[in-house]
Amino acid sequence: EAGVTQSPTHLIKTRGQQATLRCSPISGHTSVYWYQQALGLGLQFLLWYDEGEERNRGNFPPRFSGRQFPNYSSELNVNALELEDSALYLCAAMPGLSPNEQFFGPGTRLTVL
Amino acid sequence: AQKVTQAQTEISVVEKEDVTLDCVYETRDTTYYLFWYKQPPSGELVFLIRRNSFDEQNEISGRYSWNFQKSTSSFNFTITASQVVDSAVYFCALSEGWKAAGNKLTFGGGTRVLVKP
């Protein structure tokens, strides 16, 4: 069975543009989490989606948004890109609400020039 | 607020040496979950172990072992007889469960392990 997939692998944008990152969870995994891994800042929780709804968000500005589709895949949108948005964005999935381990995708490396 | 501290930023060992990674956590919840993840150079986080706050038994899985001590809020990880393939960044993480914050993970800063042949 395929694991969590993310696309694109790499994304290069310029400041002020918008970026869209995509995540497809493992079949049957309804909860999707987004994390940002920026240099020097470690891994930080961004957003949590479950059953199509945004359930929780981390300490990030509103220009970080996303959605979850009926098939549980998810999109992360970053508007008005800033240089400090350059990071590895990791998507994780888990089945429902039980506190099991989260399965991570390979990430999308976003570079903002 | 929850917090995870990994005081060691980088550890370098020679192959076959043992290496212990420290993890100290803070939480106000009585129910919580602790995790260790491995991040090889490819970037993908690989799950290693989950522990809930009511289970203080230590665990061994092959060359990996974990020591959970609630009294000191620590969840340390030991790699025995290290191998070059163990070279990676290791993250300790804490979750307070879905009722508190939807299982979001709070990560420590990570410890980079370099195993030299």
C-alpha cells in the first residue's frame, strides 16, 4: 500500500507569489496534519484537517491556509510568500482521532527567492 | 503549554559505539503520548516508537531501546552498537491527544547523530 505522498517535491517561488502544496494520505487515514520545518526553527505544527474541516492551527498567520477534499487529500496554500517561508513542508496522516503515530510524507521543499 | 527539549544538538560516534539521546518534556496534562521519529537525509520522518503516559515500561526493539521516566519527565533513546545507517536526525515529540489539540505533535529541536565507520 502506498504511503503518504506529497507534490511537488520542490517548489521555487518569488516573494509575493502564492504556493500550493498537495498531500495524499494513506487510504483510510482521515486526519491530515501539516508541519513546517524551517532552518533553525525546527518542526512546527501548522494545520490539522479532519473530515474536511480545519480543526486546529498553529501559530502561523492567516496567509497560511488549506483545505481537505472528500477523498481526504489536502492542499496547503501560502499566500504573499515571504523569504522566511522557505522550508520543508511535511504532511502527516493518521486514521481518525485515536492518538496513534502519524505517518509522514517525504515533504515539499519550498524555496522563496 | 507543552514543550520538548533535546539538549544534544549533535552527537558523533564511531561505529559499534552506543549512543543515548536525551529528551525532556513538559506538559500539564496527565494523559499524553511520547514519540520518537528518525529523519534520514531524504527528509521523510520515520516513526520509531509511541509511549502513552500510563505505560512506563521500558522497551527494546532490536538495537533500539527507550527509557521512560515520568518522575524526571524524560524519554531517552539508546542505539546499541551503532551503524552508519543510523546516521540521521532524531526527533522526540509529545502529543496531548485529540481532546486537547487534535493529536498535534510538539517536537524537540532534534539531535543529529553521525556514525563514522
